[in-house]
Amino acid sequence: MRTQVGIIGAGPAGLLLSHLLYSQGIDSVILESRTREEVETTIRAGVLEQGTVDLLNAMGVGDRMRKEGHFHDGFELRYNGRSHRINVRELTEGKRVTVYAQHEILKDLIHARLRTGGTIVFGAKNVSLDGVDTEKPTIRYREEAEGELRELTCDFIAGCDGFHGPSRPMIPQSVRTDYERRYAHGWLGILVEAPPSASELVYANHDRGFALLSTRSPEIQRMYLQVDAKDDIANWSDDRIWNELHARLETREGFQLTEGRIFQKGIVSMRSFVCDPMQYGRLFLAGDAAHIVPPTGAKGLNLAAADVQVLARGFEGYYKAGKTEILQRYTEICLKRVWKAERFSYAMTQLLHRNPEHSPFERRLQLAELEYIASSRAASLSIAENYVGLPMDFEGVS
Ligand code: APR
Ligand code: PHB
């Protein structure tokens, strides 16, 4: 098989890229190791920046998001039993965030891509890359475990295969710098059958640790608790989870958290990671394959969407006008924005989580920072403009 751009991974990065290329008349094939059902049911975050929403709408895949998504004009910071609302819409001149689960976006993207004749090979086994520094890179894979080895010959390969995929290791260690920060804490996440307890997301800093109240639909809520990254979900009975949520989300005004049946729970670890460069020869990394943020700022999917917009413009320039400027500057253009999102996600994580290594002095500084944000328009604006998404910056690229 032959294609112009071979894409590894049918997550947000791979699927969005395939759509963008299709709209430019550029051919692509996606190879995905998981089944379609697995891809469409894996629970992930779901906060979309304005730019990501605009992209989905422009691609014609925003219908269900517009109907079923929740549009939030702000969010709440909670600490010392008090609430402070960040009025995102007012501070950012009309921008807002949309809460719509990532797997629902994936369903919409897969459905639309298959309808337009796109090729997505689900359940691909033994995916490997070859010749990424030559003119004709190839991807080898099997459709079944014992099946014959197939070959996809490409002009370019887009490594959209997440943090553990085979693409990033193809960039030799000698030319690559990996920047990494791990965190001692993780997030215990639950899905609950209950009505929302708040009209917007609540980020709570409490002596017992961070808690987050999010939503999925009028009937299903998403909630998180800071726990030790090495903790075992077996240690967390439903009762223990509810006790912690009640304690960490309490307010002086008597906030009421509505309980319900917990039908999904799990613990995820957190890390910050950046790979520089994001390109080697004819291999381009996008999304989690190149960088990871802790979930506190909800930036993961949005960063993937930003990368592939740069990459699609690069391929468009190459195929339509023989220009390689954007492709050559791919790492530089993407990492500028990525590092700002890394900074924001790290800062939100430090601001909101209890750090067991903090001295009482550092704990008071954390609370003073929250007080400062609550009392300063400039500090609130800084959080709001990052939360809603920094602009794409192509700087002089035509
Ligand atoms: N062969 C083929 N596909 C692979 C392989 C492989 N060897 N390894 C991983 N994949 C697939 C995964 O199964 C997954 O569907 O690549 C896809 C990568 O998708 P994501 O991990 O979602 O990464 P990305 O598309 O960059 O999206 C980034 O979405 O999933 C979230 O936390 C993530 O929020 C972040 C954002
Ligand atoms: C989520 O709803 O899963 C979610 C919301 C906000 C975050 C992270 C995750 O910051």
C-alpha cells in the first residue's frame, strides 16, 4: 500500500490530522493498534479551548458537540472554604471553554472520516517504522497477530501514537533532548450517575489535597481526587471516595455535593514531558507522542489539535507549492506554544495540589497566591487567557 502521509495512531492528533489533510486533497492512512471500540470508549479529559472548538466546527464535525457539549463562561477556584470565580468570558472578551468528552469527539471524527472514504486500520499489530531519514519512509504492520507483514510506503510519517508509541524512539538519542518532570501525586477519577452539583467546574485546594468537580452530561458527573501516584484503587471504597470529596469541596456557605452510583474509577499518574526536536527526517511527532502535560490545565487534547494544524499547513505548502518552510520550522513553531502550555499546566498543578514536602511556610505561600489571584484582575486574566487557550502563532509564515 502507498500513501502520502502515513499516520500512526487514531487518537485526537492522528484523526484531526487525517481530516485536515483530506480537506486539502492530501491522502493519508491511519494505523491504530487498538480496536475501534477501545478507542471510542476510553475515558479521558474533556475541556476544549475555543480554538479546538473552532477547528472541529470548521471541519464539519461539530454538530453533536454543539448540541451535547456544555459551554462554560468561567470556573471556580475553591480554598479555605471560600469560592472565587474566574470569569473567563468577561476577562477574555467573549471566549469560553466547552466541556465535551474526548471519546465523544473521537466517535465523531472516526465516523466522519470513514464516511469520506478514509482508511483507518484498527487493531494493527507490530507497527514499526523504517527509513524515516530517507525519501521513502515505510511503516510495517500486521492486520492480525499471525497475519502477513504488510508495508505502507509514504512520503512522510506522522507519529501520533501517544507517549508509549513506537515513533518517538526513532529519533536518535544523539539528536534528542527529553525534558521530564514526574509528580508524586496522581488523580483518582470517578464517573458518577448524578445531577451536577455546580454549574461550572470547581478546582479545590484543601489541606487534605486537591479535588476537581467536572461534568459529562446532565446525568453523569466526573470528579477527581489527588492521591498518591502509587496508591491502589482497591484501597478506595466508594464511601472513602465520597468522604474525601465532601471534605475537600466543603465551603463556609454549606456547599452540597450530590452523590450517585460510581460506575467507573481509576488512578492515573501525572507527568510533564517535552521531546525536542519533534521532527527527524520525514518523521513528525504530534500530540502526546511529543509532549505530556499534567491534567490540571486540561491542555493535552488542545495541544494535539494545535500541533496538527501546523503540520497540516506544512504538508499543504509542500504538496501545493513545493515549499518546505513550515515543515522545517515545525519543531520551533510547535514548541513555542507547547512550552507555554507546559508552564501553565505545571503552575496550575503547583497551585492546587497539596505537596507533602512543603513546609508550613510554603503552604502559606500557596494560599497567598490563591488570595492574590482572587483579588487581582491581572492575575485572574493571566489564568483565564491560558485556560481558554493561547493563540496560534505562526510568526511570519505565509
Ligand atoms: N501502533 C499503532 N497505534 C498505536 C501504537 C502502535 N504501536 N501505540 C499507540 N498507538 C495509538 C494508541 O492506541 C492511541 O489510540 O496511538 C493513539 C494515541 O492517542 P492518544 O494517546 O490519545 O494521543 P494524542 O492523539 O496525541 O492525543 C493527545 O488526547 O488521549 C489524550 O491524554 C491525551 O489528552 C491527550 C490527547
Ligand atoms: C475532565 O472533565 O475530565 C477534566 C476537567 C478539567 C480538567 C481536567 C479534566 O482540568
